[in-house]
Amino acid sequence: MTTPADSPERETLATWLTECVAAHVEMAPAEIKPAEPMSSYGLDSIGATSLLVQIEERVGRELDANVPWDYPTIDALTDFVLQLQLTDTASDSIGAV
């Protein structure tokens, strides 16, 4: 199961991630471009770790510490988190049978 690039779920998640990154780098969300590396805005390891914690709370599980570096843009991170959520939803559906 995949989510279209222009789905409401993707847009909501991308907006949330943009707001999180903007808060960490003390910029307005409108200044953050989703295809630019988050590090180009000054997201450092402390900010990336904090962002990771926020994502973990949203998805309800622990993630690899390298996630913010493996998915260095809002676009890439959004796709990764969406895929996690879709996989978790599918697993929950299978387990409920």
C-alpha cells in the first residue's frame, strides 16, 4: 500500500515535520524548503536527536539514531515516516484477523 505524493496524509505530515525543523533551527516554517537538506538550515546533531524523539513519539516506536541523516530532507523524511505508518497500520490489520 502506498500513499500518493499529494495525499492529505503526506501533506499533513510534511507540514508537521517542517514546523518541527523550523522550531529547532529558529526559522519560520515558510522559509524551510522540503527538498533542501535540513542541515543547510543549521539542524545539528542535538536538533536532529530532538526531532527523532518527536518522530518516535508520533509513530509510537524507537527508530535508528541515523534516521535524520539517512533521510536528510523534509521530503525524504516524510516519505520514510509515512511508510512506517503504513507498514504499522498494515501489521495491525493483519494481527487483528
